[in-house]
Amino acid sequence: MRQRLSSEPDRYRGRRRVPTPPRSRYAVVVTSAFVGAGIVALGASANLTDSKTIDPEALQGLNRSSSVATEALENRADNSAASRGENRATDNTELSAEEQAADAYLLPLDEYEFTSGYGVRFGQLHAGIDLAAPDGTPYKAVHSGTVVQASYAGGYGNAITIRQDDGTEIVYAHSRRVLVKKGDVVKAGQVIGEVGNTGYSYGYHLHLEVHSKGTPVDPITFLRDRGVDIKLQMESVYAGIAAAEAS
């Protein structure tokens, strides 16, 4: 093969490369083309004076090719129908706005300063976290549930306890004022109280506890597993829906 000199024009420069179709489509197209060519050949042979001269083996081969092409097209149609069915099944399993709002976890405050975490402090377990905010700042329910306590509670001061459907309880303590009563059913994002400094408290803040199966757990970890990051002040993906439902 002669090597092209650099001074010679490139015949292929600027030509557009035709993309190669996927193998599945390519197989069907090639098979269909082959069968079509065979049918044209048979038609041309039928115009001859003696149609008995057609090779029987060739005719059987064309019939087999036609069957293969037909089967491939039928399989493709079945796969498309199954895919559409799967998509419909997926659409049917999407949660409604009400279900998404009921499942949402949100931040209790719009603005705050994280001042104390869960753990042992002064030789005792600090069973929650502290979020500092100005006196009277409204705070919201982190998750939907039923109010099982909303009154003065000793060292917790004015406190609210909300029990979720799975039995988990969230405690909001040291409130200046509580805005719900025992027995109320609340939604995530609903304003339930105001930040205060009541009970055993040093400075205005919201004390938040989470009790799972009757045992205090770290609210940071618990909420992070549910799409809420207290330290980064980030809410779950359903925050907007839950806020709209609560308003």
C-alpha cells in the first residue's frame, strides 16, 4: 500500500462518520434486509418461464430467515410492552404529597447556633442537644406525631413531648411558651412553642431530645439518618412539602 505524501490532499478530511447502530437494532435491520432481498429474488424468479427451477433448499433457507426476523421483532415488541408495564408500576408506587409530608423530618428552627451535643457533661448524661436562639423565637415540630405532654416539667421547664407512630418520642425543653396541648396531632414544620430559658437552663436555647424505645439516643445521628443535618442546618428532601402541609 502506497504511503500518502503530506502534500497530497486528504480525500477523507471533513467527511462525517456515520454512527454504528446498537447491536440489537443492527441484527434486526440486517436480518430484515436479508429477508427482503430474498423475497425480491423470489418475485423475480416467479416471472421466469419455468417457476419449478427455484431451488427448494434456498426457499427453505429464506423461510427460516423470515421466521427468525419475525421472532426478533415479536421479542422486541414484548420487551417494550414489559418495559412500559414496569414504568407504570413504578409510577403507581410514588408517594403522594400527604404521605411525603407525613414521612418528613425537618429542622426545629430556621436559625440557631449549635452550642452543646449529646454525651456526658459534668459527670451526667446530657441526653440531648442545645440550639441557642433569641428569646421567643418560634420552633417547629421535627416530625409528625401526637402531643403526649405539654406543660412545666421540672428541670426541663416548659416542655413538649411528641410521640410518633413508631413510638419514638421527641422532647422540646426550656420553652418560654408552649403553643400546643396534650392530645394534639401535629405535622412536621408546625410551630409548637417558643425558645426560652425555663427550668435548669443557662441562656435562651431549645433543648432537643430523642427517645427511641424508651432510651435516649444522639439526636444528631438519629436525624442525620433521616435526611436532617443539625450541624450543617440542612433539611430533608421533603422539607418544602411538609412546610406547605403544616401552614
